[in-house]
Amino acid sequence: MYKKTLLPHKTIATKAGIGWIGKNNLFITPWFACSLCIGTVWTDIPIQTTGADTIPPECGVCQVCIDICEVGALKGHSWSTESNREDIITVDKCTTCIKCMVHCPWTHRYIREMLS
């Protein structure tokens, strides 16, 4: 059984307006694609914040991650604020091979920009 949290890191990051959850169920930003690790800090310190718009998924009609997933864990659904993880991925099938991350066009763009 996979544990769940009431407020996942990806949810916080999407609400901060810095990226979206792709069809590969990974958090993607326009700058670093899904080649990043995110964390969350809980605090009761008063911090002045501003609202941010949630970035809708920019996967469009791309299905690279779905096509590359040999075990069929990815369901091909786009994420929305009403989505659950189970709408996007069958977690029990995922082998964490990271092919969906490596072959993502957003990751390829990030790598090209890094190398140029």
C-alpha cells in the first residue's frame, strides 16, 4: 500500500504557479522540465505571499511518456486541479524506470538549453 499525504509537494508547487503535473505524473516546470526534486517547508512564521495562477498542463497532444511506458502504468489523462493521482497513473504498475522523465520533450528542451 502506497502512503498518501494530505498536501503533496506537487500540489503545493502547482498552487505556487511554478509548473504542472504531466501525463507522466511528474511535476514539470517550463525551466527544468521534470528534472528536479521539490520539497516543502511547513512553518507558522507569518510570510507575505501573493496569489499565483495555476499553470495548466502544457503536454498538449504529446503521448511520448505513455508510449514509452512498457508496463502501461500511465493512463494518458491530463492533470487538473480536480484530478487524483489514480486518474493519471496506476502506481502499483510503475517500476520507476524514469523513461517517462528521460523521453519527455520538456526534459529534452531543458538538456539542450543546458548544453548550449
